[in-house]
Amino acid sequence: AQVGSRAVSGSAGNTLGQGFTLNDRFLSIGLEVSDRLGGHSSQANIQKIELQRERIALQRVQAVENIKSTLSTAITNYQNAKSLIQASLLREQAERRKFNAEMERYRQGRSDTATIVQFEGDLRTAELQAALQELQIQLASKQISLATGDLLKQVEAP
């Protein structure tokens, strides 16, 4: 609580010179409540820390699930690329045999240049597809190494 007097009119110099009158008295009562009394701030801090712990635990679970998903995708990509490489190599061999046979026919005068160019294009496409499948296998292998942490070990090793 506070009790005092104040000047309601005039300047600060006039107020001090004239003194205070009973009309200028005031009474003030204040009430302050502290959170410490009930221990609510400690409880709030504990709850805040508990929520942070739960958030971190959920982030950890999410990170593990992301790693599992990444690893699963990489393994699937690797298996798919392995099965497709065989088909790509077989197609490349078939296109090579087809091109060589057509070249033989061309030398004998039984084929034309347009057919040779078309067969050569088919052969190059098959070769590129096989090379692309090889790259897919390497990429999937590196993704698996990255997801399992082996790639980091390889990079850090001298």
C-alpha cells in the first residue's frame, strides 16, 4: 500500500514551493501474486522439458522410419536394376546379332542403307539401355551404402 500527496495542478516548482494540501492526498493499494507460491512455474518448466523430450523422441522415430524407407527403396531399386540388366544385356546381344546379320545381307546386296541405319540405331539404343542399367545398379548400391552408413566410413577412411 502507498499513502502520499501529489499536486494536481501547476508546475513542479510551484508545487514544491506551495507545499501539499490535504486535497492532494492519495491512497493506493496494490496486490502482487507470485507464481512461486503454488509452485506453478516449476511445474510449467517440468512440463516444457517433458514436451521437448517427447518431441525429440518423435523426431528420432521419424528419422529411423526415414532411414528404413530410404534403405527399402534403395534395395528395391537395386533388385530391379539387377533383373533389368540381364534383359538389357540380352537385348543388346540380340540387336548386335541382328545388326551383324543385316550388315552381311547389305554386303551381299540384299539390303539397303536405310535398314542398316535403322538396325544400327536399335543396337546403339540397346547398348545405351544396358549402360543405363549398370549406372542404376551403381546408384542403388551407393544409396544402400549411404543409408547403412558404409559410404560415410568409406569417405572418412584414409
